[in-house]
Amino acid sequence: MADKGSENTTVAALPKYRIDEAWFKQHGRSLESMIELRAGDVDGGDKSAKKKRKGPVTMADLSKLEGFVTAELPLLEAVFRLILIHENKPMDAEQISQELQERGIGIRDARVVKPQLLARMLDGDFHYGIKRVE
């Protein structure tokens, strides 16, 4: 009789992701510009909001912007913004999936994006510089 405790129940750890700032340089793009553009979208072109910042928008500033991550965004854009508001600290697909769910962000009518599906999507990213952390 097999011992139930000896069954192999190990689940592979989900990969972690972050925005690779070097990727932007390699592709002639600017992460800082992408951050500024997105902050401007939320500010709605409000020049007084930009003046209050006293300098370029930082990732830490983004977490304070109401409406920076919403259910109306395309999924990868929402993930990009989530990683930004977490100041580019590596997040695993489970963490990202959970936060998307809390914000009501999903694919079509499904409000849950399974971590395994999310990992496959992020592994194929070629626009946002989101890369696996090894």
C-alpha cells in the first residue's frame, strides 16, 4: 500500500516578471517616456497636476494616481501598469493574476486570468519589455 505522504505533489513555482529597462534601450525606446505618457492619460492633460510633481513621473508616483489601472485597459497594458505601480519589483504570475482579479480585469467576460495563461502571455510580450526574472 502506497504511503500518501510519499506522493509527489510538488507544483512548479510560477515565474516572476519585471520590466527590463535594458530592453527599452536595445529597442530604441524610453521607459520614462512610456511612464510620462500613461501618467498624462490619467491626468487628462491637466497641466497643474504635472506642475505639482516637480520633475519626471516616477514609478512611485504612479501608485498614487487614481484610475491608473482600470478594467477598460487591454490585459497586457494593465499588467505593465501593475508592475509599474509596484515599482518594478518582480511579481509572479499568481500575484499578478490575483491583483487583476481584485481590480475586475480579465479576458472578455471572464474576470479571472489563470496564472499559467498569464505566464504564457507575458513570455510572448514584445511591446512592454516584460521579462522573466531568472
